[in-house]
Amino acid sequence: MSEIASELTSKLVIDGTKIGWWRERVEAWARGERVAPITVDLSWTRRCQFSCSYCAAKTQASASPALDIPRDKAWEFLEDAAEIGVKGISLISDGESTLVDYYADSIEYAGQLGIKVGLGSNGAAFNRAMLERILPHVSYLRFNFSAGTKQRYSEIMGVKPAIYDKVSQNIRDAMDIVRSGGLDCNVNMNLVLEPKHSDQLLPFAKLAKELGVHYAVVKQCATDDDGMINVNYDDYAALAPVLKECESLTDNNTRIVVKWSRMTAKRQYTKCFGAPFLLQMSGNGLIATCGPFFNDKFKPFHIGNIMRTRFIDIFHSERYWEVMKYIGSDEFNPQTRCPPNCVQTNTNKWLFDFREGKVEFPTGDAPPQPEFI
């Protein structure tokens, strides 16, 4: 095992938030200044060739067609993001960005602009040549792989069983490229857990070790008010023994991590402070406070669309800051207005506690970044 792999495996902050290490930006926000997002979760398309049973994108569908964002609009977005001070982007939103023909080009261009890039993908469109091209420019590559056995992978992720073998080989290739090249990139696997599919927990953990990824995550499933994805979060408690057994398989090569803070989260914060730091953009160009609000019925939380307005103009618009002010005010309570969990949950909790004087900025060097906050 290389030193890089060992460091990445042992020091990553995975179940938590790193917002406290962005002290300068947090202090500016606390003074009431208009701060740029540290990171943006986005996609270049809403298309996907998989049909995962747990897919949150089906709850986010809007009246906008599932077309790709054109290359020129993507480039304008990246240039504007760099200009206002965005530090990282993660291609992990509501579509499979590998399906656009400029995918690799966009990763390289973001790097040229000084933006760090993280990737989340089902991994089916990769091949070794593409991985060799993109991995030197990537902070993390997450394979969405929500099963451990071929047949159940096919059933849960909505693809033919042969895709299991194809993606597994792409994971092996990614690990070989990173380790042989000494790249500062972590490769991981991500299982979205619907409690009814708990039979796949141990097979997934064992497969992750076999493939040799830096870490493998078991995380909560999204849910929505309309019942399109119906998960009872109380059902996760009964799975604690097998989840702990999965974590016990951790060794010096591969960490198995359960996102306990997200599975058991009961919101204690009553304002949303995270969105200005972690913004989200749909694969149709819509910018909103968070992914669960992409749906047209949540238009009060829609800020703009890069297909019509440049991102830098959206960022400087009064609409952007009116929405951010509203979700951070006493008029908006995420305990009653939001789904049970969200990508900003841990960041929200830390920022809320910071405003209440309950936490302080961490000391020492910032940890390596599997995600940017």
C-alpha cells in the first residue's frame, strides 16, 4: 500500500463537515457579507442510463426537458465560478455527467481555472483511457454502487447484470492508475441504503475491500413528501448491528464508513445557513438552494438558470440574496419545510451552533478533502 493511499484512508473526514476550516469565508458570512459558495454540486445533464430504485432525481423532475447543458454554457459557468471565488465543483447532481461529450474537457478546464473537481458517477461510461486522462485532475472519484452481488446490483440499479462486471473493472483500473501514478485522488464506492435492501450491506463491504478502494460509504436514502421514495428513517436503527459489522471490516487499505450522522439525524437547527456555502445546480441549468427543491412546485427557492442568465449575474442578483436571506431567517424552519435530510445537514448544524457560540473553529491543518466542505 502506498503512503498516499494510507494517508487518504486514515485522515479523511467523511461523516461530518469541514466548513470550520474555511474560517475566512465563514467569518465574512457572519459579518453579513455576500460570500461565494465554497463548492457547487452540479451536473451537465439530467440524463442517466441507469434506473436506480432510490434515485432522488425522479423526485426533482421539473417541467424543463432533460437536455444537456451546452458546452458554451458550461464553460461560462466555470469561468464565472472561478471569478467569484468558488473553490470546488462536484459533478454529482441529478444526472450522469459522463454522458455529455465534453465531460473530460470540462474537468481539465475547471482545473486550468483553479477549481478543484470531485466526481460521482455510476461508472458505466468510463474506460481506462478516460480514467487515465481525468484522474490526474480529480480530488475524488465516487462510484455509485448500491449492491454487492451481480443480480441484486442489476435489480436495485436498473441495469443488465453485465454492467456490474464492467463497472467493477473500471474501479480496479481507477485504483491501479491512482496508485501506480501516485495521484492525490481518492477513489471510493457509495451505497445508498434502502432498509429493504440490507442483504447487500456485507457483500458490498467485502467487494469494496476486494476492489481495493480507499473507502466505501453506506449512506441514507433520500425521501420526499410525495412518497415517490418512501423510507422510514426509524428502520435504520434495526440495521445497526450489520452496519457495525461492515465497519469492522476496515483495514489499512480500505475504510468502510457508515454515515451515522445522516441516518440518525434529527434536525436541531431551525434555519438553513448551508446553502450559500454549498450551492446546487440541476443538469437543466436550474440553480436552487438544494436538490430536493429542484422540482417546479418549489419555485420560491429557484434562483436562476444558467441557460438564460450567466452565473455571475445570478450570483450578484438581488433574487439570489433574497432567497438566501429568507432560508436563513425566522420565517423559514427546515424542521417543518424540508425533507428529513439534506446534503447541507452537517454544515447547517455546525453553522447554527457557531452562530449560537457553541462551536469554535478547528485548529491544525485542514484534513484531506473527499468533499470540499
